[in-house]
Amino acid sequence: MNAPTLPDLRSSSSPAPAAHDPAASAGVLCIGLMSGTSLDGVDGVLVRIAPHRADAPLQLATLAFAGIDMPQALRAELLALNTPGEHELHRAALAANALMRLYADCIHTLCAQAGVPPAAVAVAGAHGQTVRHRPGLYDGTGYTLQLVNGALLAELAGMPVACDFRSRDVAAGGQGAPLVPVFHQALWGRQGQALAVLNLGGIANLTLLQPGQPPLGFDCGPANALMDHWCLQHTGLAYDADGAWAAQGRVHAPLLARLLAEPFIDQPPPKSTGRDLYNPAWLLQQLEPFGALAPVDVQATLTAYTAQAAVLHLQRHASAVRQLVVCGGGVRNGQLMRHLAAALPEVQVQSSAALGVDPQAVEATAFAWLAHCTLAGQPLDMRAITGARGPRVLGCLYPA
């Protein structure tokens, strides 16, 4: 990874900061843990967050990063829990416990890497695994459900745990997602120029940072969730490495047009989505009018769809942006990145690694920072992102 270009941030490949480093001599140790819609594993990061003013750039140093693969049995159960099933309350509780044990393993790995005792960590932020996301529906409030057990994780890890970040935002009338735009704003929003951040996890979300304006962010379509599903079903591989399989196919224009006609694409923000919409059943429904398409062409079209959905949202809501920073696992899909660059010839499309942040670590770092805010009782203003009624302290805290 390239050396950081921002003076206030070190990449996950950097050594632990020396004692004379201002970011190391004062600050709070926090851990962030993320298991996203892709369900490929748990990403964890240990950072030191330096004291900072609200009008100053966020300063943090990454001390350790770890990724743990998701066991296949747990992945299958978490996928199954996205839809109603027999004994699902019982199964969901056990799956949450199993996931917390995986989180705890990640925490112990991080602490060992950095040579930091668990008791020295102020808080660990645990996102949990989203299995239902229905804000604003049914009773006017709706819900978002992440499988997490903060009490168990605090016991296993020996440190305070912050979790359930999304529920308070939903209770305040918000979408509950995405939450990372407010972190992007803290990290990159004071550069004096318009900047967009595209996170390509299981679902794609877009952050728009423009000088003098509050951050805007929203989910903009699927990313790895559908591409990985189709790749696994037709090649036996968990994902399309570098987009090489998609690159062998041809984009099917009528299918692409049908995918782009999904009403979610034209829905104005604030908005969020997940496997509740973008799931295998939805994909089969979209394929139905076309008969038997070559699987490789479907993969090529899904890859183009991920890029085009993001591009459409960027052009509609921030056409003046000339820099797009991409993070998440989708950065490793070369074909997807080529689609983005080709569709945005006047925009600099680059990995977050160019700004000193490992693209795989951005979301985990965001939840370390969110946990720090929870611990400090700091309200976050999500009004322009999720539609919440006002600033709220997000997350629940479980002491060590």
C-alpha cells in the first residue's frame, strides 16, 4: 500500500507510532468490527483516536488490522436468517453468539498484533450482522435488525462494547443506514473540495462531501452481494477475482436496462436497502423475461449494473464532483473499477489506499470511531443522510 498522503492518518500497513508522535502520545484506543452484507468474513481494526476539535480534521493512527474468514456453516445460517424460517428466533440468538465468538477472536488477534492488553482498549464497536432492514414500514417506525450480543462480546473480550448503532436513528425517523458518511465527513470532509466516497460492500453506498454543505449519503444499489451469489452458483468460487469472469462476458443491454428500472434507483434520498430487496429471488425475477442467458453475460451485466447505479446517483446529486474515492471489497474487482472509470471520464476514480486508508479497513475504522462517539456521548447529525429528526447519540454501551 502507498504511504498515506493525509498528515493525520496512517494506513493499516504502517508500524505502530513512535512515542513522540502526537497522534500516539495522546488519544483513545478503540476497536472497530464489521461483518457486512457480503458475509465473507469479519474485518477488525485497532486505532488510536487523538483528541480533536469539531472544526479540525480527525486524527487517528491504525495500530493493527485483521480479517477473519466467515465459517461456511455460520455464513449459510446468516444467509438463511435473511428470510422467515422455522425456529428463527432461537437460531438467530445462537447465530449472534457464534458471531460474537468470531468477533472476540478478531479482537484478541488485534491486541496481540499491537501488543496492547484488552484492558487498555477504551471501547470496541461491533456492527453485528444485518438480517432484516425495514425502516419506516409497517407501523411508521419499522426496524433494523443486526444480530449482535454486546453483553457476550464484553465478557469474551474483556473490554466495553458499543453496538446497535442503527436502532436509535430509526427510532428518530431515520433510515438507520448508511452510517459511514458521517465518518467520511470527519476524515475527509475538510479538504476544501468536493469529494465522493463509494463503498462497495455487499451493498453499494455513496457519500457526497461538498464544501459548506452537510454530508449526504445513501445506499445506491447492490455491489458484491449479487455478483458473489451468481459467481458461486455458476463457478463454485466465492467471488469473481478481479472481475476476470465478468470481463469474459458481454453486457446484455436489455437486462441492464431492466435492472436500472428497479424503482429503488429513482427513489430520492434518504434511502437504504439490503438483501431485503437485492436477493437471489429478485435477480431471478429480473432474468425471467430473457430466457436462458449465458451465466458469464449475466455476471458481466451485474458488474455493469453496480457501476451504472452508482454513476447515475453521483451525476444526479453531485455532478460537480471530480474525485471519487472507492473503498470496500469491490475495489479488488478490476472490471468494476474499469466500468466506473469509463463512465466518469472527467472524474478521478481511485482507491482509498491513495489517501492512506486500506479500502478493506474503512468500514471497520468507521465503527471504531462511532464507538468512540458513543463512549463520549457525542450526538451525530444524520439529518441529511438518513432523515433522522435531529442529532442523536447512536449505539448502546456494555461495560467490560
